[in-house]
Amino acid sequence: MGFIDQLDSGKWKAFWREPSGSQRSKTFATKKEAKTFLAQVEVSKSTGIYVSPHAGRMLFGDHAEQWMKTWNVDRTTEARDESIMKTHVLPQWKGWQLGKIDHLSVQKWITELCDRRSRATVVECKRMMSGVMRSAVKNRIIGADPTIGVRIPKRRIRDTDEQVFTREEVRQQLLPAIRPEHHRTLVATAAFTGMRWGEAIGLCRDAVDLDRGIVRVIRTVTEVAGHCEFKPFPKTQAGRREIPIPKWLGAQLDDHIREHGTGHNGLIFTNEAGGALRRTLFRSRVWRPSLVRAGLLGEVWEEPDHGGFEANWMDEDGDVFSEVFAKYDQAVKHVARYEHGGLTFHDLRHSYGTWLADDGIPPHRLAKIMGHENVTTTMQLYVHRTDDHDTVRGSLGDEDDDDSDGVLVS
């Protein structure tokens, strides 16, 4: 039991022992306040919810550092979370005492952050902030988590949302525009299997069964700070799956392997050194320039009057720019670099899910093919059903086509 004592100043000081045995004290203006406080301390100790009134003085940054050392996640997740903490969360909160962070302050920070950052980034910031505060509650540093109930504005639908390729765009426009040409097989595989980037890059020869017409997702490649790491397992347990492929894609994979061989660990799609491709380099050097050549990003056309090629692009604010270049490739690279938005490599996965949904594939089967543990995830995040069902209805592309380009033959 604690006790109280009157000071020479006339105030009252309450003394008590914490569950750890340490003696603590706190000064009050009146005897009644001191008694009430001690009673609350005894109740909280007996019910196991005791929080030291002095613990909240610990700085957010100090506890965040301790919390981050307890993480037990893969390198990719750790690198992402560290970046969010160091870039957005710690600059705002590291000097604050944990006990002085209230709900209103957190809500104000989130609201202001929404004006400067994307909603996805704000969600991650709140997640990391909440992680630190929940840890502080569990460790009896503070009594309540001030991030509970903090609201993030709903994401507004933009004109660049829910973009998908049609089968025709992939086969007739995108694939012929891929340069260097040996990357066409990678893009075709991603488009007609719905594999994630890491799954496609991690595809090895032993995971391709041409006789059965399937590819098995059993490995993945992750990229952290420019370093690629080969992992002998997919993103999740549900990610381990078999995906049927059209006959033409099987033939194209076979030709690719015969011509280029395999790299480290039997990788099919590699860089010049036989290692895994880096996503950031592929995006800037192959993917976006190919979109421009395919007519799916910006505009480039020959300008005979000026003896060159005119490039047109639009920035994030919607302003349109134009410039003439001496060579076609120069114009393409410029548009690829400065045009805002555009379809992403991951949109191939979105498109694949859309095709299957429009073909009438049952949701549970679709979730399995896409590698999701939850059917709701598949339907909400990856499947954007089109309005023109007749255009995309049918098989995965096994109908005969007399196109002269082997990439396009189905």
C-alpha cells in the first residue's frame, strides 16, 4: 500500500511501489487528490493495467528504435518499413514524449500528410505510427493508443485508375514494340499467367512443364536497394500454384530457353550476367520506352518539315509539351521519361485477372490462379471487369492466327 505525506509547502506527496518494486512519488495540491490517485494506482496494479505516470516521458524516437529492432520480417518488408519510418514518421514525432501524443495531434498530422502524399503512403505512415504506439501500450509506457480512430480520407477515383490492357493490345501492339526483343517472352509470360514481377523473374526451367502446358510458381525474386535476392518460395503459401498457359506461349518459352539458355539457379529471364533482372532498370530502359513505341504512352511521330521526330507528352499537372528530336529513339526515351502515369508492368496482372473474370472463371478458381488466400482480395484489388464482354470473351489465346510475327501467333 502507498502512503501520503504533507510537504512544508502545504502540498501533499503520494508514495507507492510499482509492480517492479521501484518506489515512485507524485505531488498534489490537496490531500484528497493524493488519496484518489493512490486508490487508482492500487486498482490498476491489481487488475494488471498499471502504467507508470512517468513512463510517458520516453521519446517516440527512442521507443521506435527499440521497436524496430524486434521486427521479424523479410528484407523487402523491412526495407520498405524503414524507409517509411525514416522519411515520414520520425521527422514528425521522434522528439515528442509518448505521453504527450494525443489523438488530435495524430489526426492533424494525417490530414496534412494527405495534402502532400498519396493515400497509399499515408496508410503506411499511419500503420507504422500505430505500430510504435501499440508497442508502447503493451509495454505499459502509455495507457492508450492515440492512433485508434484516426481517419484517412477515402481515395478518390482518378482517370488513370483501373487501367487494363486488352488481349489485342498486348498481342498486337505491346509485344511487337518490346525492345530488346528477347524481353518479349517475359512480358508475354507475365501477361498470360498473371504472375507478379518477382514470380515471373524467379521462373526457372524446372518450373515450366511444356507437356502439361503449365508453369509452377514456387520461387520469387525480391529487390532491396538495388540488390536482387533469389528466394526458394513465393510471396505467400497461396502463391505456390500451377497456372495453365496457352500453347503459343509454351512454344515461345521453349524457343527462348533454347536460344538464350538459363542463368543462375536456372533462371529463364536474366540480365546479361545471368542474374535476376532489376525491376527499376527494366521499367526505365525496356518497359516505358516500349509503351511509347506501342502507342500506349505519349506520342511520337515523324516530322518531315523539321527533318526529325516530334515528341508530345503530358506532365502531372496536365500541361502538354512538345519537342523535336533528330532521332526516333531519342524522342521515345524522352517521352518515356517525362510522360506522367502510364500502364505499369503490374497492370498485366490486373489485365489477366480481368480477362479470366470476363471469361466467367468462378471466383474461387480465379483466386487460386492469381495466388490469393482471400477471394475478396482478388475481386476487389485485381479484377476490374470490362464492359465489352464480347471483345475479351473466350480462351486465353489458343485460337489460330496467321500473323507473321511468331510472338503474336496464338
